[in-house]
Amino acid sequence: MSDKLYIPPVLQIICENTSKWGNPLGLASKDCAVWASGLQIPNKGKTILYTGCEYQMTSRIQSLVEVLKRVKFEDTAFAVFKGLQSVAGRFGVDSMKIFTRAGGGDSKTYDRILRMSALTLRRLEVDFSYLDGELYSGALLYEYGLFEEFGKQAERVVNQLKAEGVMKIIALTPHSAEIFQQVYPQFIDNFDFEVSPYVCTVAEALKKAGMELSLPKPLTLTLHDPCRLARALKVTEEPREVLQAIRNLDLREVASNKGSTICCGAPCKTIYPELSELVASKRVEELLATGAEAAVTLCPFCYSNLTGKALTVVDFIEIVYQALGAEDVGA
Amino acid sequence: MSEPKRIFQKYYTELLHAIHDRDVSLGLSRSISANRQRRAQVMQRFPNTAELANEVRRLREESVDRLDELVQTASASLQENGAKVYYAKSADDALRIIGEIVGSGKVVVSGKTLAGEEVGLRHYLEGLGNEFWETDIAQFIQQLREEKPMHYVFPSLHVTREEVAKLLTELLGREIPPDIPVEVRTIRDFLRSKYFKADVGLSGCNVLAADTGSIFLIENEGNIRMSTNVPPVHIALVGIEKIARTLDDAFKVAQVIWRYAGFAAPLYVSIISGPSGTADIENILVQGSSGPLELHVILLDNGRSTLAKDPILKEALYCIKCGACLFECPIFQMTAGYYGGRAYFGGVGSILTAYMGSGLEEAVPIAYTCLRCELCTDVCPVSIDTSKLIAELRHRIVNKARN
């Protein structure tokens, strides 16, 4: 075969953006940190809350998908790297405009969730900081097989963590927890940071604090276990421990749960958006069949991909924050 | 448009077609729940199955690590039993060898063989001027529809009784009603008229025991027994990764295959070690008795020995093609075999497609379909770590694309 292999265009976009901006969707680092403004989280310390920019990116993925739908099967020789903005420009789309539009309502939601995640930790008396100019873990680079770029990104991340004197990472998202725990050690010699998925930190701190958790009114929830959390990291009990301890919360298990959970469809969203949509719809049907009022999940990509259908989706962070009786996040 | 891009686009188009095809989704939903139920019942009836599967994982690791040695042992055993053994380095070699044995103007009946799909055996033999009949009912339907299989165990799961009636009416030139028992009886009668005319019977192999040279063939329809026993010549096409060290090991692998495929006991298991023979007259051994006069075994490499030496991707060769993962895969549940190459499906199938003949360009769109959700690993009897393999395959794809 003399022709070059054809690679889905999204690979080039995330490659370019990660090397230029430090994250796959080309967010400026100040945009990633917007959520933390006014919270006075220390930017140096041994333990960090690591967002991996994932919640921040989530609201923009749909715009990326829209752009990608236009570039489908356009010539994209691998050697010619094009950033999302230039690709978008070629197809008559003002990428900044779509970003702003799509980012409007959505990014506020995600910023609120991020604020709640930090305020919850504070409330539970967990010491933590949030790094200035936090870098993306590179999870997508690994996932798409861009190992070279991933290795470089991992090195940059580790250098930053070391420079800031970090010892422990509270990984807010399952993807980043997995990538730190299971993949970094394959790429980085002596990767010896302690990594705790956010839900585990919360479960542990709650036990220690012995705090009463209660929702203002009764709510039935079903739990959508994210694949990366339930299967890759085998964390299935901690979310249940926390949720079941909340008064006024009735947890109804979906048939395919824990280690048998079913994917939300997000992973193929940027390559086969139609498939992603259908996988999500099927999962939504299963979650709705529990009769619960809403589904709770613990991953921004699951949250985003399951949202917008007949099902109300909430983040674990929102539920815990509310159950702690905390006031408005002020975002 | 470049060839690899055309391949990608064609695959994408077919996927989109599949997700909107009502027959595909209806066939799938029926098969998925039936298979799940059957599998659960089997596991309940044979609670040692998971433990047996763990042992089979170790056996598969051993087989793949000792592939060259097992090929030698199996060849020697089969020859000792009176079989003729050939080593086919590539798909073309396999076709050439089989083509020379069969010749032209013959009638060929074939039991289900994935390796046959892999090398494109039917089209090749038809091209040489032979009359070729698939005898597995699902593959027979697939042959009439001129399409690729949709699943390892249930290749025509998306075809309705109405469609089968239409195909049979067309084939036979008389009205066949959309009544499943009538359809099955019609196919039975048709195929029985072929077995006894056939010059050659073809088969694949589920497991091959190296120490005794015994080919295991698992089935329910009886078509494999007919195809491998009635015609005077039996040709078995065997992927070399199917070899187990001993007959005992082969039994373990075979049991795990049928249990994870959802069968407590398949209706037939044939164990064929050579052509028929007798020593009933004066204890003088004569080859050829009631069964076939000749057994030809083609050991197919076609990338397997290279894959077996790959420190990471060799795990894909542990697959025993029970198909349990496919029915659980969220993508496969909507697309069936369109999520796959010409013979192998799903995440693991993308690696087999890449390294067993079809090439990386065929595997690219399949590899990037996988969600890496790991549900397949959860149900896989040999716990293949698809998520890891897919990341690695994508890495190889990216590297090749850049060089």
C-alpha cells in the first residue's frame, strides 16, 4: 500500500492544541482557572486538587464535533498540522464564535461543579491547593495512540508537579485518576505521587468528619458508574457509601451497574458522533427504566454525553455539596 | 481520494447504514437477550466454568508462546495419522494449496470456517470454476446474500424469516413460505442433495491437539459431520493459533468455547485425527474406509507467527472466538459485524484484522471505533485486555501514518 494511512482528523487537532495550549481543545490556561476565582485556594501545597481541565473542556466538545463533521474526509495529511481554529476557518466557521456560544450556559454549569468540588473539600477539612497553570494529563493523547506526544505531556506534567512540591494528587475525574495511576508509571520512571480519585478522598473525609448528610427534599437517584472509574480503577463502593449515607436520597440501582456498567458513548464522539449519540440514548433508556428522578455520575464526559435527553443528569459533586447543606457557590 | 481514506469512508458509511437498519437492530436485540440467558443458564449449570476459563487463559498464553514448537508437533502427529499437512505462510499460499487439491469443476461443501472468510476461500474456489456450498445455515444464507458474516457464532443474526423465504424462493424457483421450520427443512433437503455429490468437504477447526493431531469441530447442525465425513476428500484450514499442547488441553479449550457461546453441550463435537482407515482384514492397515480417503490439513500462518512474537499485541491471539464479548459490546449491539473486518469483529477483531492478512489500513476505522470501555474484558473467558491492546494498535497506526 503506497498511500499514507488515513487518520481521523481529530488526532491532529488535539495534538496541535496540546502542544500549543497544554490541553486538547486549545483553552487558554486562564480560561481553565476561571472557576477558582474568588475562592482563594492556595496555589502551592503538598496535596492538589487536579481538574485536568476536563470539566473546563466538556462544554466545548460539542463545538469540536460540529467542526469535525465539516472536515470529515477532507484532506488531512498527517504532516500538515492544523489547529482547530485554522481548520474551522477553512470551513467557514468562526471557531471562537461557536466556542463562546456553546460555552455560554454550559461552561457556567461546569464551573459551578468545579467550585462545588473545591468547597466540599474545604468543608470536609481536606487541605489542598490548585496549581496555577495546571496542565492537562494527556489522557486523550494516550487514548488515541499519540504516545509520543503523550510521553512529552506526561513529562511536562510531572515537571510541574515536582517544581510545585506536590506529593499527592486528588484526581477530580476518573480519566485523570486512571491515567496517573495506571499509565504514567509506564511512561515516567519513578512516578511516585500518591493518587486518589476524588470520590475516594470524599468518602474517606466524610467518614473522618462524621458529618450528617441530608438533601432538603426526597430524591430518587440512579447511579451511572463511569467505565474508567468502575472497571479501570475498580472504584464502585465509595460512590455508593457516600450516596447511601445521604438522608432523603433513595438510590435505585440500574441493572447494568458497577463492573458491568455500560459506556455513555463519549469516547467515540469526535470520530463517530452518530454512534456516540445512539450509545448514549440506549444508556439513558436503561437509566430511565429505574424510575429514578435523575441519574448521578462522576465523570464530566459521561455527564455531558448523557445530558440533553429525557433524563436529568447530575454530578456526584453537586449532590454531595447540596447534601452538606452548603450555601450557593457564588459563581 | 487515497485508498486508506476510501476504506475509512466506506466503513463509516456501512456503520451508519447498520445503525439505521431495522433488521440489524431487531436481529441483534433478539440474539443478545437469548444469548445472555443461555450463557447465564450454562454458568449456573456448570459453576466451574469461570475456573476452567482461567486455566484456558494460561493454556492460550502457553500455546501462543510456543507456537513454532506446537506447529511442528501437530504436523508430525497429523502425518503419523495419515493426513497430508501443509504450512501456508500467507492467505495466497493457503488459496494456492487448496486450489491445487480441489482443482476445478468440482462440487465443494464447506462447514463454517473463519479462516476461510479471512483468506476469501469461497470466492477463490468459485473463481476456479467449482460449485461451492456453505452448509452452516447462517453461512448458507450469507452466501445467498453475498455479504460478510455478522458474528462468529451467529453470522446471519440480522436476517429475518421473510428474507430467508425470499432467498430460498429465488434459489429454488418455487414458493417457500416465511415459516422457519419449513425453511430449515428446505435448506436441509437442498444441502443433502449436495453432500453426496460433493468431491471435497472443507472445514475450519476450533482447537487442534498437537500431541494427537486431533481437530475439534464444534457444531449443532450436523453439517460439519456431513461435510467432513461424506465427501472423499476433507480439507481442514486451521489457523496455527488454534493449537493446544495436548488432547486434554484441547478439551478444556473446547468446553470453554461452547459454554461461553451459550451451549451446555453442543449437539456434535467431531474429533478428527486423520483420514478414515481400517485394519479389519488380516490386521493390514488400509487408508480410506467409509469416511474420507484423504485428509489435508492446511496450517495457516498469515501473520500469526509474527503477531505471536509481539510482546503486547500477541494477547489478541488468545481469543477463542466464542463471541461472548460481541453481544455485550455497546457498539456491536447496534452495528453487528459491520464493526469489524472481513472475518474478525470488535476491538480484538481490529488487531486480528490488522495483523492477519488485511493490513493496518483496513484496521484503522475499526480500531478507532472501540470505546475502550472494557466491558468485553469483563465477559471474556480469557480476559483479553482490549483497552490496552487498542491503545497500542492506535499507537502503531499513528507511527505508520507518520513514516
